[in-house]
Amino acid sequence: MWELARRNFENASTRLSNLWAARNEPLALFLRAAADGPVTPLDVGPFSVFSISDAEVAEQILQQPDVFSKDTRGQRVLRAV
């Protein structure tokens, strides 16, 4: 039971620290994400987003707007940040 509580706390802590970083140090956040790979999932506050750091992957995504939409609740919230 305590192990599950600890993992939930760490997950919440990571989400909040990523939210703080997105607002205050976005470059550092995305550089850390880029070090993990070309497509990196990030938990930012209550939202899950992806950091895309590879130009070829970004090009594939941008060429398929019907498949990869930016008009999501999370994107609207992050745009406001």
C-alpha cells in the first residue's frame, strides 16, 4: 500500500514540476525531453503531451493534420501558459 502511495506522490510531483518548468523554464524542459528521444511523452499538470525533437518526425506529423490534431484541451491550456 505504501509503495503505491509513494509512486502516486512521485507521479504527482513530476507532473507539478513539469508544469512549473513549462511556465518558467520551457527551454530546459524540452531540452531534457529531447535527451530522452525524438518523441517523448511529458506529463504537464493534468495533461499528457509529447515533445517532438526530430525534424523528420515533426515533418511527418505536420503533413498529416487530419491524424495529428493540435486542437485538444491540453493544447489549449498549454497555449495559455
